[in-house]
Amino acid sequence: MLNTTRYNYQVMKRRTYLRSVGTGVTGIVLAGCVTTDGGGDGDETTTTPGGTTTRETTREGTETTAGTRPETTDEATPTTAPEQDVEGTLRVATYSAFVSAPSTSPGAWIKEEFEKQYPNATLKYETPDSGINYYLQRRQQGVGIDADVYVGLNTDELIRIDEKLPNKRLFRPIDENRLENASHVLPELRIDPKGRALPYDTGYISLVYDERKVTAPGTFEALTKPYYEGTLLAQNAQTSDTGKAFLLWTIYTLGEDEYLDYWQRLVDNDVRILENWDKAYAAYGNGQRPIVVSYSTDQVYASRYGEPMERHQVGFLNDQGYANPEAMAVFENTDQPDLARAFVDFMLSKTVQSNLPVLNVQYPATDHADLPAEFEKYAYTPDEPVTFTYDELKGKVETWVDDWARQIATK
């Protein structure tokens, strides 16, 4: 069934955990990795070479409607006063959609606001094609890293870092006692038991469907029935964050002994698996299929661009949605530790946290953000937010994805 409960921020503020296995933890554009008109300043963005892309460069369909940048919320008084002695150039590495998606990206606004609060500092973005893998490989090779902060980490990436660098550190622990805003981070969104990464936003994986063509599936099992044959667009878990999150959701719900059989039934029911969210959502926008794996904030963008809401219905399976927090971390060998710490605190400030829902179309990661009215009206949260913790994924996630790829992705 479709969960029609609108996002109630006061409820989320009171929620202290996400249900998790064995523990109690935790054309349109969408973000989470998304995005604002104009994106970042090209002169301030450096793209470095890399290997295989593991994060979507943008959650934009190819028929993206470019609109004016949504108005951000009124500026609040910064919770952390600018330190006049913090100065220099801060190099922030991230995925490209954070800086320059065709429709909406937070990068340009964040740069402007950070430099306003820290007038002696300059923020420059770096967006390597392979995301965090670029820096992981450089650390493995003992090569220097020309970045101070990484924005856009998720849990399985932290696990991969720890598995590939057993005797080295890519990121340094964050001393939260030196941050004004760390106490506002929602406990259920913390993804790193080693204290290196702090979340700055989160999204819920869900289905988006066209109610003119299909009814809401309601359950995972329903998607395997004849009524839904040839209706679902999903993403490759090897090359897409969205696809990997959906795969993990199926494992969470069906179990690691049953998930491959379930995916085989999806294949038998003619699921179509595309490389990334971008391509899958473009196919959905073109009317190729009536259901796509996406995000529960889909209607926020649909409302901005006057899209018919019947084409942007949000469907949660088993009354669940898979929470996928994004986090930031400071590189171990940064030569700007004070400036990096100031940036992390800035990202958790009320001003930034209140504007990320507008510019990145994701939920804030703190309890002091003021959500825009459109979120109250158009964003959905599941009855049961679920996710795997770091400890639950450690030593398993790579095997799960590899096994899925061998049996499912190659078909």
C-alpha cells in the first residue's frame, strides 16, 4: 500500500533509532545527490581522473526541465561565529551533481555562504569521476591527496575503505567536542562507529509510479506477480548508489538466503536494470515503464515544475523505505585541519541544514533545521525506516553485490 503519511519533522526529531537487522539503530531531478540551476562555478571546480564510476554523476533524467533556482530559506544567524584566523583554500571533494547538476545543486550556494562566513577562506570543489575510489586508490599507492574534506560518503564506502586500507587511514577522527553543531546530529543517521564521518542529509529509497497505468505494488512480493510484469525500472547495484541501496533493502527484508531467488523472480517478471538512476529515471520520464526505483522526495520536484502528481506517486514496499544517509569526513593528511573542521561545523549549522532540503531535495541530518513548506506537503517518510549498520554490512556487502552481479546483472 502507498504510505500517505506526510513528513512530520517533529516526529523525526523525536525518533531515536532506525530499525535494523539484529540491532536497534539506526523530465525532473531528485537529489541526495542532487541538486540547482547553474550548479557550481566552473572556475572553482576541478575534475580529476579516476577509474570506474560508483556514484551517479547526477540524478537528472535526460529530459530535465531547467527551472529557476528555488528560493532558499531566510538566513539564520550562524551557530558558529566566523573565526578570523581561519583562512586559506579549502578543497572539498564530492560527486559532480552536488556541484553542477543541470537543475539544482547545493554546491554553489554552500561555497558562497561559507566564504561569506569565513571571509579569509576560499572553497574549491574537486569532482573525480570515480568518486571516493579515486582517493582510496591514491592512498593505497602512497600518492598525495589534494583535498581536505570529502562530501558524499555512505556506509558501504566506509567499509570498503577499511577493507582496502587495513593499515592506513584515509580519514581522521572528528573531534566533536570542537564543533558547535555536532550535538544536533540525529543519532539514527550516524554511519561510522569510528567517528570519522558525520551525516549531513539522508533520503529514503522508494518506488515512484504512474497511478494512471498501475496501482501501488505495496509489497516486494507483489512486484513478482503477473500484473507487474514488465513495469519496473531498477538500477545496477555495481554502478549506482540507488541500485545498491535497493538491493540492500531487498536483503534486509527478505534475508541473505532468499534475496537472489527473489531477484531471479524479478528477472522472470521482466525487470529492466539500467546503469544508474539517471538513465532509469529518464526511461521512466519517457514513459517506457510506469514504475522506477527512486526517492520519497520525488513529488517535491514534481510540484516545482508543475508535473502531474499522478505520474509521481510515492510507493513504499512493506511499509518500509531504505534510509541512505550521506556523510562528510576530513582527509587524514589535510594541511587545513582548522578550516576543514570549520566547514564540517558549517554544514551542520541551522542555516545550511534548513537549505539542503531545498537545494539537495533530501532530509536534513539534524534536529534544528527548518523545513520548507513544500516538504511538509510533498515529501514522504515511511512508517518503518530501515537500514543496515556499518557492523551489519562489514564483511558482507561486497559479497552480496558480487553474487547479485553474477546471477542477475549479467542477464
